[in-house]
Amino acid sequence: MKPKAKAEFVLLPVPTRDGKFIARYSEKGLAGLEFPSAVGLARRADRTPQRGIPTSSIRRWHRATAAALKRALAGRAPGVLPPLDVSVGTAFQQRVWSALRKIGCGQTQSYGEIAQAIGKPKAVRAVGGACGANPIPVLVPCHRVLAANRKLGGFSGGLNWKRTLLAREGVVLASGR
DNA sequence: CATCCAGTATATA
DNA sequence: TATATACTGGATG
């Protein structure tokens, strides 16, 4: 199953005490979330707050996103999430992301455990790839996946974010890296 | 301990 | 078609 080729998105800013995140919505729901470093997107989001798929749904989803994101950044369970549009991902990636959402707040799993959970115990490395391709970090907790030795591994939004998010949830990492 | 390798799904060139 | 990855466990020097 190949991901959908193209789609139109609505960008909306989510101001938090950690900076301005950018949420991306499709007609199906929340389709992406960017860390505050994406300055270009931030400006686009400011300039054209809503058009494209203007519906009251998006505003409703956005309130849920903003609330969930702030709770997640505080190290608490995000609570109710808006519908997530994962149609940009392959079937494999969607299974990985689904498994990620089952990791509880303050808990972690290894890439290998995720691979087992989706029934492909050898596709460990591919799981890493799927985590990196996760379009909705923080709310789809790719940061709770550690290497087998309980060390950090990588993080597309920057390892600092991964460390920070885990620390706020009270997760203790192996020392060194 | 340092390398290397297979196995896997994707992306990129 | 080849190579490189947010991996991991086992083999080898």
C-alpha cells in the first residue's frame, strides 16, 4: 500500500512555552506537527491562517491538538487527540505508529520490541526508519523508543528534544549518550 | 572491545 | 540497481 501522492494542507500555529509548533491539517484530521525550528512554515502559518479546507472541524481539531500538545510537553498524558491522518504513511509505517501510541506516558520500548509488536521481529531497522518518518512527533510518541541498550538512538527533531521530552516524563536513560 | 554481517522497509540517487 | 538509515544479535579478530 503506497501513501497518497498529494494533498492540500492547512497550517496553524500552536504557541507553547517551548516555542511555536506548527500543526498541519488535511481534510481527514491532524496530518503533521513541526517543531518550533521550522521558521518558514511558521511564517506561512501566520500569513494564511486558514483556507484550503476551511471547516469548523479543523478549528475543533486544532483546539484538541493544542491542549494535547501542551499536556504532552508537560510530561503528562495528552488526553483526547484529534483524528490523525496517517494516510501519508505506508501500511508498515502505520502499524509502527499505531504501536507507538500504545506506549504509556513515562514508559519506553526498544526498536526491537516495536518490531515484535507488529509481527515483524526482524524488521528492527525498518522500525527506526518508520519512527523517523513519523509526521506527528510528540503526540505520536516516537521519542519513547530507545535502542536495545536503553540509550537514545536518534530523533528527527533533534536529540535534545528527545532527551527533554523523556526527562519531563521521568524516564531515566542509560548513562553516556 | 572494534568490526562486520544479515535481515527489513524506505528513501534517494 | 545500489547505498544508507533513528537497529540488533551474533560472529570474528
